[in-house]
Amino acid sequence: MAATRKWCVLICALLAAFFLPVANGQDNPKVPLESSLRAAIAVQQALPPAQQNLFSGALNNWLSMAHALLDKPATGPDDGAKLNGQARTGSNALANRLNADSSNRSEENDIEPVSSSAFDLQASHLAGFTQSTTSTAWCGHNIVTGFNSTVAAVQTFWAPLFNGANNPLFSAVDFAYSRDDGETFTDPGFLNPGPFPNTMSGNPVVACANSQRFYFATSPFSTGIVTSDGGENLLSAVGVSISNDGGKDWSHPKFAVTKTPFHLIDKAWLAVDPRNENHVYVTYTDYDTEGVFPQSNPNPRCPGNSRSAIELVSSNNGGRTWSAPTIVQEACHSVDPVTTAITGPSFTGSQIAIGKTGKVYVSYLSFATDANIPAVQLKFRRSDDQGVSFGPEVNVTNVTPTGCCAFVGGEIGDFQGFLQGFFQVIDFPSMAVDSRGDRDVVYLVWADGRDNSTTDVLLSTNQYNFGDILLSKSEDGGNSWTSPFPISPTPRSFKGAGRDQFQPGIAINEDGKIAVCYNDRRNDPANNAVDHYCSFSEDGGYSFRDVRQTASSWIPVHGSESEIVAGPAYMGDYDGVAAHLGSSGDNLFFSGFQIIKNVIVTAHGRSSGHEQ
């Protein structure tokens, strides 16, 4: 009971610190954080379950915190804050510098920690802390790896207790930077979210224009002010931070796009034009409920219904100002009151890449519940006028979701799918462009369960789909695509029923070498233990050689944080791999990824691509 009282006191103090109105001068008092959290819950509850199932891990974490703080707590003998998860576990960010020409087997000391163990808070014996969902950029000798961090969230969440209610912060994003090509890293603890009430919830994407200029996008991102008439002007946004010193210091986030609180903006992606370092693009998913709330907009795009869309904004002055949104694709949704099925597809998982002549390539996932439409499709559109307009939508391929139980439920907390170990997965694609020749060659990789499905009578779908990392490419600007094929199919020597591959990232260097990095369970016949692998191609993706990046496997253990910080099935959504830009001939890549261990967890990375 004493421990329960301690957590109750902490939560009450946090609530008081965050929810007090905070003044920023006499005329512009800031909106209490409670208003932002309640607005997010209202939009979530207005969306049909099939759309809620597509939320990214970062958005689910933000909503999990909102419910934990604002929902009426359950009564009982331990009435108070509840912790879930495993004792003293966590995931850390690590990294490897990968040499595509190397043929030596990986060694344990090749893996470098990116996130600092100094921030692995060890005050609790029931709650660990997680760094995951990595994104990396490498220009010159400077590397920046961004990652979701529940450690950062807890550190900034506690800030009002020590700094006073006038200076609260909330950032669930951290980063680490290296000045020596990844030999050593510095982890400041969290990315600057800007002034209160800015809240930076995750999904980091890092890109570099040169060795000094780095861009860092985050979503969901929310902010707001109290207007002069006493109303609240809440904003859902994508934040873009800028560094001009190789990733050490970052500006307050600029807003690439802002929407009313009747929108949830999720899963943004970022790209820099290789011809112009000041030309930056951002795509994102917009979950729009203006049509459901008539008071929000007299002319919503979907009157009476919700909407999902992939949209694009761009900046031609280095991120200082941004264009109005261009709609890449959208759909309105009506909901069947009995089945909760929705009409029309929902969209998520956009990726953006820029070709050498300025062509803009956008890929995304389309999910449908209509039985006459394939459930999941990987889509693509191209813009020839720098994102002002887009050509016809191309269906790259139908996608078979990995794991089990797509479109489960209807209760808050159900997800699009689960892998063995019961953690959330959405098979987000990753895209890269090879611009060396007279035309761009566009590559897409994603996890797909089409080739390795097995009957499982204990699951609601009666089957489990073991995932392969598939690749498809287009040599005509995205008009046509090769048939998908696995870059590393299940070895014939594998003794189990199947093994999962998931969370791929792809990068192409200036010599056309391709690196695809992903999580893989091939070393465990029971399909539990996870390793990180990278596969390299020197022939345009026709063949690959595999390199194991982890010297030992790890077991996925999730739900190790307090419910206030992370959702119960969270284990990250993606891990990125970066080519060494401006370094033709060195064939180096950098792969960031998480591992999980039984003492507080981290992000790592590696950079020596070795043959198994």
C-alpha cells in the first residue's frame, strides 16, 4: 500500500503541474495540457475501430497516457496507479556501421550503444524504459540517430516537479549524435520540444542535407494557446527541428503543418531534395473527424463522416515556412453500426523520396474492410511538379499482413495485428531511390506473410502468417513494378514451423549498393528470439547476401513501462538504415535498431556489414 500511495502522490503532482493554466505573458496564456489530451481522446473515440487499429505506436502511447491520466481509475484493493509488464526490462538503441564489402563475421564489440545508460532510470523494480523506432542520417563524419524514448518522456514529465509549473516540457523523443563516423555517441537525454505546451510524442525521422544541416521530424505533435476571447486554440501538428552544427544543437520545432484539434496527425516522413538542401518535404497521415463534429468546420471534406488521408507539405527555405497541404490520397468513411466495418480504404505508413531531377515519390498502405477489396494494398503515386499535384495511383501489390488478427476487435487498445510475443506490428514499407543513371530506380521493401501461413486453431483468424521481407522495384518512375520476392527466404535448414522477419529499412549509397536491415527470428526454431540482420546487394536487388548484426539473440519483452508512458503492446514501429552520403567508394551504411535485455533496455547501431 505504501508503494501505491507513492505512485498516487506522484501522479497527482504530475496532474497538478501539467494541468494548471500557464501564462506566457499577459495576453497569450498557454492551453493546459489536459485540453490537448482530452481533444486527442475525443478524436480517437470518433474514429471507427478499423482506423484506430492503424495508429502508430507513438500515437497509441500518447493516447495511452491520456487515458491513464484522465479516465476514471478502477476501484479495488490497490486503487491507484497500476504498473504492467516485466521486472527490470527495457530496450536500448544500438547501431552498427556497415561495410558492404566486408566478409568477416560480426563480433559483439562491433555494436555500439547509441542511447546512454545514464538515462536508464532504475528507480523502479517493476517498470523498465524503452528506446526504439530508430531513424538515422549520416553526412560527412556526423551521424544522428533519433528514437522514441520512454526515458525521455519520464524525464520531461517530471520536469514540472523540479522546474515549477511555468516551465514544463514533454518529449518522448531522444537522439544521439556522433562526430567520428559512429565510433562514439553523445546522448543528451531528449530532443528539445520547444516551449510549453508543445508535446512531442514520437515517430522520429532524421535526414541530412550536408555535414552540418540535419532535419528531424516528429509526429504526433500538439500545441496551443488561449485566445484573447478566452477560447482555446489547440493544434495538431508535425514538428520539424533543425540543426546547423551536425546534430548537436536543435532549434525549437517549426510546424510543417497544423490542424484543428479535430484531427490526429500521425506517422510523418521526411525527405530532402538532393539538388537543393533547402527544399524539404514531409508526408503524414491525417485522421480527420471534422465531419463528425459539425461545430468544427462548416464545410468539412467529409460531411457527417470521418476521413483519412495521406498529405504532403514542403518548404523551399530550409524548413522556416511550409506550403499548404497537398492531398496525395484520401477517403471518407461511413460506419456500419452493426459490424463497425467502414466504407472506403484507410491510409497510413507514407514514405517519401526525391529523385535527382526533383520528382517526388510517395508510397503508403491502403487498408479496406470491404470484402470485395483486398484488405491491404501497397500504393504509390508520383509528382513531376515538386509535390504540387500527383499522377494516378498505382497498386504496387496486395499485402498479406504478418502475424495474426488484422482488424481485431473494436475496443480501444486493439491493434492492426500482433506478432508472436503479442506485440503490435503494422507492416510499414520503406522506400529508397537509386538516381545514378539516366532515370530513377525506386525500391520498396516491407514485411509480408503471403508465403508462410500456417493453421492455428487457437487464433481468431485460424492462421498465423510468418513474415518475409519482400522487395519490389520500378525502373519507369513507379508506373510498373517487379513481382515481389523475399530478399532472405526461410533457410532450408530451419527446423521450426516458421520464422518472422519484420521492421525493414532500406538505403542505397552513391555507388548503387543496397542495404536492407530488419529483425529476424531465423536462429530460434520456436520463433521467439530475435536477431538483427542486414542483407546487401551489388546487382540492383537481384541477389542479396545476409549479415547477422547481433552476436546473440534477444527475447521481446514489452509492456515494461508504466501505463502512463506507453501502450501495453508497444515495441516500436520501424528501424532505419542510412547510407553515408557524399562518400562514393566507401560502401558504408549505418543501421540503428533496438535490442531488449533483462536490465533496462537501449538503442544500438552497427556499421560493419559482415557475411554470416
